[in-house]
Amino acid sequence: MRSRLAPGVWFLRAFSRDSWFRGSVLLMTFLIYTCYHMSRKPISVVKNRLHQNCSEIIIPINDTHSLNDTTWCSWSPFDKDNYSELLGGVDDAFLVAYAIGMFISGIFGERLPLRYYLSAGMLLSGLFTSLFGLAYFWNIHMLWYFVLIQICNGLVQTTGWPSVVTCVGNWFGKG
């Protein structure tokens, strides 16, 4: 007498090897693109710390700032009255680079090996996101640094969408 397979094993055997590959590619591309979006969030968190309301924070004893200075704990150059424009300029640098990069990235994504193009884009996206935050530890107070990092980050972020769409299209067909 032959024993019957458990329902879970029967369910797993019902799919072909090609179906498993397609499913794993779809899952991986979904996770990859999720990581691209997650790497955009830390910068918005850091921006809140670049200019903050310092009136509710206790000034350290050895600090030389006056009690009326409401930006003593903010990060230069974002500690001025035009901080909103400066932070907006940093955002614009990312968005303009992202918009321009989307035109170019699709062309490269179709002509280069996808695994290398997507991997390099993900690693560089993580690097530029980290470099934005490392300005604190490296004591960088120059606006051009933040703008340059955001431009580079915007350009490498564009490697995600065209590559993921091409990858899924190759496995599931263009239709």
C-alpha cells in the first residue's frame, strides 16, 4: 500500500521548476525595489535633525550660545532663516537628478547585464544614503556636499525601476 503525500508536499510538487524560478524572481525583484524605496526614507529623517527647534532642548553647561538663540542645535548651513529653501534645494537636487536619470537609465538597463546593473545601483544607493548621514560624523557643513550626494543618489536610484521591469519582463513575457 502506497502512502499518500501530505497536502503541503503535494502542493509544493504541483508547481514546475520553471514556476518556482519565476516566483522567486518575482519575489526577489519585489524585495529589491522595496529596498530602493526604503533607502529614500533615512534622508527625510536626517533632514528633520538638520534644522530643529532648539528652544525646548537644554543648553549644555559648557556651551557659549545665548539663551535667545533658537537654532544653536541645528546643523550649519541649515541653521539660518532660509533653512526651508536650502532643504528644498537638497530635495530638488534629488528629484531633478532622478527625473533626468529615468530617461537615461532605461537605455542602460536594457543594454547592460541586469544582475550587475541592478546590484551596482543598489550598492551605490546605499553608499550615497550613508554618505548623507556620515556628514554628521565627518563634521561636514557645506551645502554643496549635501546637494552633490543627493544628485548622485537620485541618479543611482533610477537604476531600480527600469531594471526590475526588464527583469520581470524577461521572466514573464512582455505581455
